[in-house]
Amino acid sequence: MDSTLQNIIADKSRIELILDFLPYPFIISERQGNVQKNIYANKKFINEIGYSLDEVPDIDAWFEKAYPEPLYRGVIASGWNDLVQDALQKGEADAMMRVIIRTKHNGDRWYEVKSSVRNSLQMVAFVNITEVMLKERELQRLNENKNQTLSILAHDVRGPLTNLNTMTRMMLEGNFEPNEFLYRLSSIHEKSSQVLEFIETTLLWTRANFNAMSINIKEVDFDQTLLRILQVYSNIYQAKSITIKKNIETPVLKTDPEVLTILLRNLISNAIKFSYDNSEIVIRVTTEKDGYYVRVKDHGVGMSAETMDRLQRDHHTTTIGTREEKGLGLGLKLCRELLKKIGGELYLQSKPGAGTEVSFVLRPSQDA
């Protein structure tokens, strides 16, 4: 250490006056043999980040406290070393890196870590950028949601609308016999219902992800909610001769009525699409230790392990029903997003050819 810096460090009151005046956390370390010893931390560091020099006596101890996850710690240590070495090769003394630091009392916080090396001393400042990073991530999420919404509308809605346009044009030209006309009219009704469902699901998903949906927890009559949904889909499941069986042990649930309606509608719609003709769909509601469980089980085509994996990872997957019904693939992702808002979870069980059971749990203690 050069004599000037040695005199400054020795004069404790002077260094405290200088560093405590700074508006951000600051720590100084010194190379002592093979160890980088922390020799001073200002009040802002101790108050905001929380660790004393006794808890982080050297750089290794600091890294273990600040980055407790071994994998992340390794990434940061490697990246930081590369930055410092690159700066030294360029004849520079400063390095900067954005990291997530585990503070002692306030959990994880984003910091811009700025280091300056002078001889054997390393001076590191920590600038809290948590609000900036959260805003950046929120903007990124909103942009991704916007792009996915546009992609869905372009891909999954444009196709059915094009088919509808073609069919209505042919009908206007009078190219169908009376019986075929009725068949085509029925097909148009079915496809237009699909388009409406696509649009409504997309809009709901967009609302959920753009934080435009408010949550209102109250007692909900499950049986009445289910009845209204089944009336909407009655023509579709009756056309496939599907029997709906209900086993409702808990008729009243404490949850958000709109969220429950969206969840049931998506699960029942999917169950109908992928059920074989003359099969059955079973809807069960039970109360268990950790909450209300709602299960919708079909006896249809089921799903492969690959498809299950994609859905578990929330990948957008468009699939075809037993009568060529087109599935949006966004429904289950929407359900997961909504369940997060009310402390619930979604579960999938399925095997090819053996049907699928989709269930979700609502936890009253978290909903209150």
C-alpha cells in the first residue's frame, strides 16, 4: 500500500467522514497475500446491505453471503474475474456489473456493482437499481405478451376466419344442395363459435398478463356456475353424444367468480374437444386438507409425454380435437396465470388413448 493511502486508512475518523458522506454502500478490501481482506465498510453498506465486516471478513465470505446459490455465485465470480482482467489488460482500473445480491434483512436486490482498483486496494460501490430492473423486466414481459398475442391472433384466428369467408362466399354463390347447405351452416356456426372462443381466451389472457384484471374473492355457487357453462357448450357435447357426470361434494367455494368461470370454461371446452364420441366427462369437486379441488376428466385421445412437457412449460401448443376442432393451446397457460393470482395450482394427468384429467386447487386461506 502506498504511503498516502496508508495514512488515510490509518486515520479512521477521516475515512469514515469521506465514505459515510457517499449516498450508496461502499466497501474497501486489500490484497493480503492470497486473500482479499475487507478492511472497511461505510454505514450505508451496513444499514442497507446488512453485513458487518465480521460476517464478511474477505471476498470469499462476501460472495457466499451475497450470492448464496452456488450456481449463480459461480457465474458472478467468473464474470467478475473476466471483467477485472479485461480492465487490467486495457490499462483501466474500473469494472462494473449488474447483479442480484442477497441482502441480510431485505432479501434479493438488484445492484450495479462498481469497482476501482488502486495498487493493493479495491474499492467497491453498490448502487441499488432494483426499481429500474423491475421496470425493465416488466416492459420486457409486456412486450413479450404483446408479441405473443399478435402471433396468436395472426395464426389461430386468421385461419378459421379465412375458412368462414370461403364457406359463406360459396353459400352466397348458391353452390350447395339444401341438405349440404344445412350441413355447411352448422359447420359455420361451429367454426364461428371457435373463433369467438379464441378471441375471448386471448383477450382474457392479455388482461391477466397486463395486470388489468382485479381479483374479487367471495362465496360462489359452483353448481350454478357449472350449469351456465354447460348450457353454452350443450350443442357441442350433445353432437358428440358425450355424457356429463357431476360429483360435487362442496357446492359453495370461496374464490373469484370470474376466475372460476374462466377456469371451468377452458377445462370443459378442452375436455369436449378431445373426447371421443359416446364417451363421458366427469367433473368432481372435493374439499381436502390444502383446499378445494376441482377435477375435469375426459375419456378421449389423451396426450403424449412430449405434449405434456410442453404444456407444463407453458409453451403455446395448437392441437386438433377428435372432430378436427382446433385447440388454441393458450387455455391452460391462461388458467395457470389466473391461478397464480389467487394462490392456486394446476395439475395434469394424461396418457395417449386413455384420456386426460386436469385439476386445480383453490386454497381458501390464501384467497381470504
